[in-house]
Amino acid sequence: MYFDFFGLKEAPFRITPNTEYWHAGGQRGDMLAALLYAIGQGEGIIKVVGEVGSGKTMLCRKLVAQLPETVDSVYLGNPTLGPDDMLAAILADLGEAPVEGRQARLAQLDAVLLARHRAGRRVVVFVEEAQGIALDNLEFLRLLTNLETATDKLLQIVLFGQPELDELLADPRIRQLKDRITLNLGLPPLDEREVGDYLRARLNVAGYRGPDLFTPALVAHMARLSGGLSRRINVLADKTLLAAYAGQTHTLTSAHLDAAAGDAEVTGAARPASRRTIPRAAWLGIGMGLAAVLAVASYLAWKDLAPVRPPAPPPQARPAPAPQTVASRPTPAAELELRVRQTGAWLADAPTTTYVIQVATAKEAGQAAVLLEDLDQTLPPPVRVFYGLSRGSPAWMFVTGEFPDRAAALAALQSLPAADAEEPFLRTVGRMRTVVLPTGQP
């Protein structure tokens, strides 16, 4: 797409955490060093808290990549796992076939950890989305840290979560877990200078060797719109480059960034209500052909970004109205509303034990409508949408598939395409019914 135009070898602003694009700014390098030191000590529970999109997963992956050869890592990315499934997941990550029964699995894990301790190895469990774990399950994780020899702990736990994790840990019922936390880290948003460094660093990794594409004024504007969150920065920067490419200019402007923010529905975007938005397909680059590029270029011309806008044709030369089949296509918002109704009807009749795979969430209706279009193109049908409580907050939730049992659902989960932002997990119809809300009514 725009790679050759800007002299890039690949996309510099993908939201998938790729450690090749690790950037140590914004205190991330210091935090990585602190985490490595704490893991080296082998004591206590470690906690890392940051806002959505602040770079927790990137930090986690970089940390795992930097661990000493004598440390084995286990990754738990599904906050809905119960104790039995946690044990099974840990054992599986360690290359063991889990036995049946919780007590048997605990004994199996203890034996595995002791064997690795005797071989001079240690095990660290990395837990993501920890704010979504039930209190009883958090307490079970704490109990796992009781596995020890006379001198050493056999298992260490690192919790990564959103700020709600701190609220969860304030509950007196799990005060023993909180007391065992030996390192607390908070990922701060990037400031204006750090945003500029971040943009330059990622462009450099992607092969860019020219003058700064993002001027100081544009960086300041980017910092305000993104709130200093790396995921937002990536989305805005990618769409800004695409807008400039569509206008065939190497000079990025605030108008490009504002259009990008409007398309991404980032709060604070300076987009007048009377102006059209650039076609979403052009921003996303899905199936982008010549027609899409011309559509974006026409939009930019209308925004005075292109040098000339052709005069409107005389009335008699105007093209005929678009075919009714095109005009009658539902808008993304209407399609979202329709899909929610269809899901509600299905949810009322489906067996309680039916499994589905939850693949994504969206907090805003506009974001949900855009996401639905994406998922329809990338996932096997049916893709269903329901509105309910997700980790205590109202959101649109997207699920796919319909499976009679957990084994079938797990098999399908393994075949799903890799997710950019969220880790898919299983849930049942019975559980979905307990969190459904009337659409738009938190």
C-alpha cells in the first residue's frame, strides 16, 4: 500500500505486539530492567498495571524474550479460567499432559516444579487481563505460590492488568495476595516528547530513512488525540500515512491526522459534522484497489488537500441515480442493530450448555459497527453480537461459532486467525444470558 511511497519495507504501526518494535522510552526500559531483577530474585508476586493500549502485552512479550535460559515461562491469557483449567493450562505449557482432578493436578504440578528446581530451573507464570479474574481464582493463584522447598519458591507469578486490577486487589478477602506483591509497576502514558521518539523509532525499524514525517506540531496534536497510549498512536499514525498516500503527498498535515482520528472515532478529533468521512475500506486497506484510492483522493480534494477540485457537472450531465440494490444496503449502524436483534433471538432459544468463542469487544456503538464489518470478512459465520457487561462495564461483545461441547469449541479456537488486540476465549450461552443488557442501556 503506502510502504513504497514512503520508503518502508513493512507496516510500521501494526497494533500486534512485535518485539522487533520494542521501544524503551516512556520508562519502559527501566521497567523491563526492574522486572528482570525481581524475577531473578524469585520472590513474591509482581504486578504491572496500565490503561488499555498502553503497551502491557508488548512489555510482557519483551520480558519473556529477555528471561535467562534457566527460567521457563507459562502464559495465561484467558481471565475466565477456573482453578482446574488454570492447572491444566500451566501443565500443558510446561509440556505435561494434565491428569484428571484438581488434587491430582496439584500433585502433578508440584512434582514437575520440584524436578525443574533440581535441574536448576525456575518457572514464572505470566497472567494477562488479570483484572478480569474472579476473586476466588486470584486466591487460587496465590495458593500456587505456596509450592516451595525449604529454601526456594517453586513458582513465581506476574500479573498484568488494567487499573481495575488495583480496585480488585483492594478487596479485603484477598489481602493475603496483595501482601505478597513485592513489585508494583504502573505504565504511564507517553508524553509529547516520548510520542515523537516513539514514532521515529518505529518508522526507523520499518526502514524509513528520510526527514521526520511527523512535525513537532503534528506530534503535539498526536499526543493530545492519543492520550499517549501506544495502541492509539499506532492506529492514528497508520491512518495518517494512508491519508497522505491517497493524496499523493509526502507532507503530513493536521488535516490528515484529524481525518484519521475521525475515522478511528478517537475522542477529540477535529472533524466538522458537515464533512464526509473517508471511506472506511480505504483506511483499513482491506481489498483496497484503484477505485478505493480514487475515492479517498476525491475526499481529500474536497477537503482542499488535493490541488484541484473539478467543477460540478451541469444538471443534464449528472449521472443517473445509483441502482436501488446499492442504495438499499444497510448502514454499518443498521447492520449492527440487526445483528444484535438476531443474536438476542438465538440466545433465547439456544441450549444453555452451547459454547461459543468470544473474539472481540467494543465500548462504543460506532466502533462496534466498524468491528462487525471487519469480523464478517475475517471469521467464519455466524458472527454474533450482544450487548452486556464485560468485566463490569457495558460493551458490545462479538462471538463466533456454535459448539455442543468444550472440546469442539477448543478445537475451533485453535484454528482461528491470530488476533491483533484481544485473545479469544470460550464462553457458554448460559453465561452470556447472565450479562446481557438492553441495547444502549448500561
